[in-house]
Amino acid sequence: MRFLKFTLVEVVVALAVLGMAVVSAVTISSSAINRMEKAKSRWMNQHMMAQAAEHFLLAGPSAQPNSDIFPYRNARVSCTAENATGLPGDVDPVSGQWRLATYDIQLFNSSGQRISELKIDKIIQVSDQ
């Protein structure tokens, strides 16, 4: 029976290469997990903002969503309606019973820090504030 004989230097070099490969694999995995968590957080914030926007567009800016519509305990939303800004000088935001309003929808975390903001222009009745 024939045994393979390796020098100590060859064994050390092989272990060093193996060690670098393991470290590289762990680093890549860790980076991928961090990117995945950030993507999940961004998706969840966007999902919560979309649900809040749909609610406010249908129910009005003063109607707070209930737990069936917005079931997130660690987040809160608010909406205000203001006259649209940035219109050309010859454009009036109010026409008869209708006005162009900007809904400013804000998403907050449980500590009250603003996470996201969305502005949507909508034609509403003058009586809707």
C-alpha cells in the first residue's frame, strides 16, 4: 500500500486556502442576509404605506384606519389634505365644488419616528377637509 506524502508547507498552504474559502463563504452569506433583511424592511414599509394610501384615498384624510385595514401594532399613519402647491400661476386649485388637494400621508414607527412619507394629488369636494 502506498501512502501519499506531503510536506508540512504543503499542508499549511492547503489549510490556509481552505480557511480563506470558508471565511469568504461566511462573509458572502452574512452580506446576503443583511441585504435580505433590508429588502424585507423596505418592502414592509412600502406595503404599509400602500395600505394606508388606499384607505385615505377611499375614506378621506381624517378617517383613521382600524385594525382590520391597518393591522400593524408597531406602526402608525396620519394624513393631512392641503391645497395643491407648485401649480402654474394661472391655475386655480379650486373650481366650483371641487378642489385639487395634496394628501400628505406619513408612516411612523412605534417610537414616533417618521419612516416614510407619500404625497398624492387628488380632486376632492370643497367640503371635504
